[in-house]
Amino acid sequence: MSRSPSNHDRVALIARPGARAQALEEALVWVGLEPCSLEIMTLVAREPGPQARTLLYDLDDFSHIICTSPFAAGCLIEAIEARWPQLPMGLEFHATGVSTAEVLKTGLGVEVSAPAPGSGSASEALLALPGLQAVEGVRIALVCGEGGRELIEQTLTERGARVSRLALYERRLQPPDETARERLARGEFAVLIVTSQEQIEYLEQWCTPVARTRPLVVSSQRLATMAGRCHFECVFIAGDATPQTLAETSAMAWQQAPGIPD
């Protein structure tokens, strides 16, 4: 049954970092929630090391390039512009979502294949793209942050592809501020939104049993399964990780869940 919560319990806690957090904040305001970024994660571009520099200069030897986030796409564009006066011919670009695809299209002027909104887990939806099925013997560059996206690399390798990981940024974790820690401890929020395994694992140390009864919005079934193992009791799965879908799912969770405990 729907309800009309007070202003006190409209707060949506966001674990997502960077520019995508800002877009999510705007979408949450649109659906009537009050966004509050936990600022637990910062994305930092890294200077390519010797191996990464070699891969970047050898892009013309690859058939496919996969970008796993808008930030990864932005880092790749900057790296290409610094090394290639003209983009090598014959490259096929793929992205884990429409936001990442849009960054690549705008920055490089290329066509990009990406899962449709609502396709579920970004990694699994990407791996279902037609262009990534028959890849035996094909060289693929996986542009990502340090760590993560093991499923993509493992599955494509099992399909016979020669996958090279190109890590162009890192994620740095920092504790939430005192106000956010108190909100988490008391369960004083409408919803908590997380978009990666790393975010759940890191936040778990501040989530008390009462916090784990509050609505948790995740971007895939895989994260929902992990949240269940971490004893979160009220998990809502968004169809994808786009700001609009996360906000709409958060609004639904906010309306359906009981109010904040006294």
C-alpha cells in the first residue's frame, strides 16, 4: 500500500561515485526523494604504465574494445587522443550501458553496441551482445578500473578470445562522514542505493541490523544475491544501472517499505 512519508524519511543514500552520482541525484529529486551522497568512493584516473602504454599503441591490432563505465570511456578517449592522430580502422566498440556508449559516441564519433536499458546485469547483458559471441582467436581490449569485471574477462576467454585488460583508473574508498554513519547505524533513510559489489562490502561495516531492514536498491540480480548473503532483508532490483531506472525503483521501494523506526 502506498503512503505519504514525512520529509524526514525521504532521504536516499547513494554509494555511486562521480558524475553518475550527480545524474542519479537529479533523477531522485524528480521522483520526490532527497538524495544524499555517501561519498565513499572516488574514481581517479591513473597514468598508464608500460604495459598499458604498449596496449594503447597497439590498438590497431585489436578487433573489439569494451568499456565498462562512463569514467573508463572518458579515460580511454583521453588516452587515444594523446597517441592516435586518427582512430585506427576496423575497431568495434562495446559498452556495458547506454551512458557509457554515449560518452564513446560523443568523444570518438564511433558506433557503439550496448545492452538496451532494462537488460539487467551490465556484465551479463554485455556478454549477450551478438558481436561478442564468435570471438575465438580475436583480440579484445577490456577498458576498466583496477580490479572487477572478472566475469567479462573470464567468459570471453572461455569463448576463445585473447583478452587484454586495460585498467585506466582506480577506485579509492573512504569512510562516510559522521552524519552518514549515524544514518546508517539508526536506519534513518528511505533507501540505500548501491551499484557494485565493492560498495556493499565496504558499507557493510556501518550497516547495523536495523539498517539491513531498510530498503536496499541494487542494479542487478547478482548484487541482490550478495546483499542477501550480507543479511539485507528488503532488496529491490532495478532493471539496469541507469539513473532513471535506479530512481524509479527507489521511489517504488520508498512507497512500499514501512517508515523509519522511532
